[in-house]
Amino acid sequence: MPDNSTVNKKSSVVKDETIIKIENLTKRFGKVAAVDDINLEIKRGEFFALLGPSGCGKTTLLRMIAGFEVPTEGKIFLDGVDVSNIPPNKRPVNTVFQSYAVFPHLSVFDNVAYGLQFDNVSKSEQRERVMAALEDVKLEHLAERKPDQMSGGQRQRVALARALVKRPKVLLLDEPLSALDAKLREAMRFELTELQDRVGVTFIMVTHDQDEALAMACRCAVMDRGRLMQLATPSTLYEFPANKFVADFIGSVNMFEGKLILDEPDKAIVEVEELGGKVFFDHGVLGAEGGQIFVGIRPEKIELIKRTKDMKKPQMEDSPEDCNVFAGVIDNISYLGSESIYEITLENGRRMQVSRPNLSRWDQEDFTFNDEVWLGFHGDSPVLLQN
Amino acid sequence: MSKKPQRAPLEYSKSFRLRAWIFGVLLFLYAPLLILIAFSFNDSKRNIVWKGFTFKWYVKVFENDALREALFNSLIIAVLCTIFSVILGALAAFVLWRFKFPMKGLLESGLNLPIVVPEICMGVGVLMFFNKIHWPNDLPWPISLSQIIIAHITFSFPFVAVVVRARLESFNKELEAAALDLGASQWRAFTDVIVPHMTPGLIAGALLAFTLSLDDFVITFFASGPGTITFPIKVYSMVRFSVTPEVNAASTIIIVLTLIATAVAMKFQDTSPNKENA
């Protein structure tokens, strides 16, 4: 397992100090716990993502950090100070709202200056800081515009400048890219990470879009039904999901229920009835005994081998005979340009997805509909999962 | 067959029949007003035949002390009624929009009652109410108008409330959250963000209250004390003898005044933020 505690390379401004500490945080609406006993720490300068399906409690958690909801139980520490019961207008935290919430009756300049009037800042300093913030988001030439003369992307920049001009300790972003169209969304991903790097403020982003979280965040917290499912770097979430939910939610995965028949420190074998065979792991999966277990395998980690009649079942070089190789027929192909996704029906009728990059411009037809194939994967590819 | 290109299914504005129909409807709506205005300039004592152009009826209106006093009363009543109605109506709308409380539905429909109850019933009710509480009848002017003003407020402020409430429905609550987030107090968030959003509704409501009050006859008739007279009541009493061009002239003045007020209000609405941000 890679070390989860190292913060990844994306941000050069991360420090190894805690800026936000969340302790046993619970929020109940009536009997429903929207946020259920969450503990986590966010580091200074980090780009942090709260990721999960709608209704998982990520927005409620964000609203508690902002001060719009009061926790039912537990505490939030900001820079060592308990802020759980401090109202939003007294917290050194600012938010970029999902709708951007740019004040429609104020010019861009006045929007950005709005928050500074409560901060004991002289008029001339206000002006300077507003213009600097507008420069940060590349809007200095539009200071006198009214929001209704701007595009969605520009309004988002206003919202960013308006929040950053207050020099918050933490900037919260609620689904920052959801209202933008696809091209702009991708461009904004880079811009937001760049901006975060430049201003050095801790960003906490809420999103339901895993691509967004993986692309932008140093670390992500995956939530489901109010609970924290896993807190890790994007690559750890993808390659070493802590449970079935995370494996399923991040990327696509072929998942099968199985039975552990061999479990040693350096190898393991799981009998998978749905596959009609055995799956070999070239590493130990100790601690997985008891309860239901599942084998997950990502579509891009499966190889396709042409299968002809009377052909002997091939063997993966690092796996024992009769493990990790299964026979099937190509049922459907989705061509996505950079890659193709093959839907393969196994002999027992069960379906699997395999993806292959389209490396060459010319030989794309090497596998086609109704081809008989072997599916094979290496012993380090499958991941053992529990609920 | 005509060589004109075929009209697309939704290009209604190009249909001749539809245009003629719209013209007919507009004529039906505005012909009485146009005739009224035209004959206010007619040099004849009767509103039947056109004899020539004159301003003399306007001069007469301003020389008619009773009519002028009635008009003045009406304007004062309308202005005061508008101010109070807008304040009460806006507060009612805000409370109903913002808060949840027991019996809210009852209060909401109760608030709409003055809109649906027939004016004649309201009028009788107002009369009985003021009698019952022995509201003094011999107050000096302009306090003597208070009964009418109070009666007018009771039926105009629900209209303001309805209009402002509808406006508030389109308010993006994240705007208020954003103001709080940036350091504003609850009160500042209200005045800086919610009130500007309400403004078009307040103006429209004010206009409604003003015109409702200005031309109300039935309720005013019951609520007015013996000494007070308003413009509609005065006109009514003049018409009982004969419709003179003097009445036309006075009515034209009122029409022009309301048109100006409407134009001003629309101008205001144009510059206020009625375009929502996404």
C-alpha cells in the first residue's frame, strides 16, 4: 500500500500543519443523520475535495464549515480555534456558491469590494485589494461591468475574487464547475488549481463529479450516506479503494462476489462462482476473512487474447495455471476515440467490461463483434473489497 | 395562389386575421377613453356633437373649488394609503416567504380575503366598524380623511403583499448566504441584497395601491364622513345631473397623472435588477 499521508505533488503550497480539524461531527435533520460521526483533518494550503453521490452529506459538511449549519454533535477547529458555533459572518472562511451568488445590482468592482467594508480596511487599500483580486482572476478590465452582461465563467471569477479578497484561511467551493459547459469546465480545472497554487489558500471543494475531484484535489474524502468511506490521494482512491462503495463510485469496475480459499502473506486465491474460476492475487489480503468479500478489477487492467477453437487455455506468466484467465465473446463495443470499451459475455452469461486504448490510427479492427476471446489479468491487478 | 412565402406555424404576428382581431380588442378597450379625452376639448355643453376645440373645461375644473378639493383629497388619501400599504404589504410578504409557523396557511388565505370579498360588503363592514368604535366624525382636515385612508389600506395592502411575495419567490437564497459569508449582519444582508431584489415588486405594488385608492368609490362612499368628499364621489354626484365636459376634463387629468406615474414606475423597474443571475 502506498503511504496515504504524503500529500501529492499537485500543490506546492501544502504545509504539514492542520488548518481544519473535524471531530466526531454529526448533523441530524430530524431523525436522519446527514453527516454521521465524521473525523478528518485538512492541511494548510491543501486542495481538498469532498466527493460523493447526491445526498451523501458533503454539502451539509461544507455548510457546517462555512457556518450555515450548526453541528448536532462534534466540533470543527479552524487553525486551532473551535468555530462550531461561530456565525458565518464572523468566520475567516469564505465560500464560492454553486450559483455563484454574484449580487446582480452591483458592478463587478462593488461585488468584490462588498466584503471588505466589514473588515476595517481603508478606502484606498480596499481599492488596491479589489483590483489585485480581479487581476488574480483576470477580470481587471471588466471592473465596471454589471453581472448580467457577463458569461457564467466570468461570473464565477467574480465570485472567486469576491471570496479571495477577504484573505480567508479557507476557501470553500460548492460544486464550482457544475454550471459550466464541458470545454470551459476542463479549462477551469487547470485554472483553479493554478490559482490555488498562486494564492496559497486552502481550498475545500464539494463535488459529485469524480473526474473533477481526481483531477484537481490533493486529497479527497469520499462520503456515502453521511459517513466517510475513504480519505486518500486520487491515485490511492482509484487503485486501492478501501471498500466496495469507493471502488464502484470512482471509475468503473468489474465486481464479483467471491470466497477466499487461500490466504498467505504473499499470495491469495479467491474462488469466484460468477466467473466460473479462481482469481489469484500476488499479494496477501490478510484481514479480509469473515463477511462477504468481493473481487474488483478495473476494465483497463484486463488483456484481450484472440481465442480459436481447440486452443488451450493460456496462462498468465505471474499466475498459477487456471487462474485469472476466462473465456468470453465480444458482445458490444463503445468507441470513444481515445479508447474503446468492450462488453464481453462470459460463458456463464455474466458480463464484463474491458477497455483498450486506441494506440494506432490504422489497426483498430483487431477485435470486433462476436470475436471469441480470452480475458486475462495479472496477479497484481485485482483488488479485494468488503462492504 | 399568392407568391408570398408560407407563414411558419408560430409566426402569429404575420397573420392578418390575428392582427385585425388584436386591433378590434384594443379598440374595444380604449375607445371609451379616447372619446372621453376627445370630448374634454369640445366646445359644447353636451358630449354629443363636435363643435370645436377649447381648453375652457380645464379652466373650469380649476375654478371649481369643490372638484379641486375632492381631487386634492383623493391624491392625499392615495399617497398615504400607498405608503402604509407598501410597508405593511412588504412586511407581510417577507414574513410569509421567510418563516414557517403554525397556522401560516390560514394567515395567508386570510390575507387574501380583502381581494375576494365584494367591495360592497367591505364598505358596509367598514361603516359599521367605525360607528361601533365611535370614530369621531368632526376631526379637522386632513385628519378627517383618516377613516378613508384606513379603509383603503385594508383593501390595498394585500395586493402589495401578493405582488411582493411573487417577486420574492424568484430570490436566490444563496445571495443572502453570500452576504452573510462576506461578513454582513442579518440586517445588512436584508437591506443590501433582499431589498434590492424586492424593489420592482415594491414599485409595482405601490402603483397598484395608488390606483386602487385613487379610483375607489364603493368603500370610500361608506367610509367617508359627512364633510369629506373624494374625486370619484364628486364626479358621481356631478354626473347625476348631466355629464358635462368638465367631468371629462377632470377625468383626463387623472388619466394623465396615472400614466405619468406608470411611466415613472416602469422606468424604475428597467434600471433595477430584474434580470436574474444564474
